[in-house]
Amino acid sequence: MEREALGMIYSVNNFQHYMLGKNFIFHVDHSTLLYLVSKASLTGKLARWTLLFQEFELDIIHQPGAQHAVVDYLSRLVSEEVPT
């Protein structure tokens, strides 16, 4: 869960100038990440992450891993070319 949350933190930090004032959606495959935005009392780094997310208008949508059709598209890409 923490690695995917760190991915969300990384993307928000790097692209915050594009995301401020816009509504955007994170599609995640860990339902525990929904806990970050719905839990009222958090402590430690989860509280810091939640404060960061509160600056933005974001929605987190849970999709089970089987429904992510193109997540690993580049790693599963098969080339029909014969290497020379």
C-alpha cells in the first residue's frame, strides 16, 4: 500500500502546478488507499500524506487488479521483429 501511495505523492508533487484547481482521478488497485481520504483521525506519515491530498480536488477509485487492462502494457509488449 505504501509504495502505491508514494507513487501518488510523487505524481502530485511533480505535477502540482497542472493539478491545482482541477479535478482528477487516481485509479488504484489497493482498496486501503481509500482509507487515506475517508479516515478522520490519522497519525504520522499518513496524516502528512492526507494533508497533502487535501490541497487538491481528487477522487480515488478502486479497481481490482484484474480490471486494469493496460497497466503493464509496455512490459508485456511482444515484438514480432526478429533481432538482427
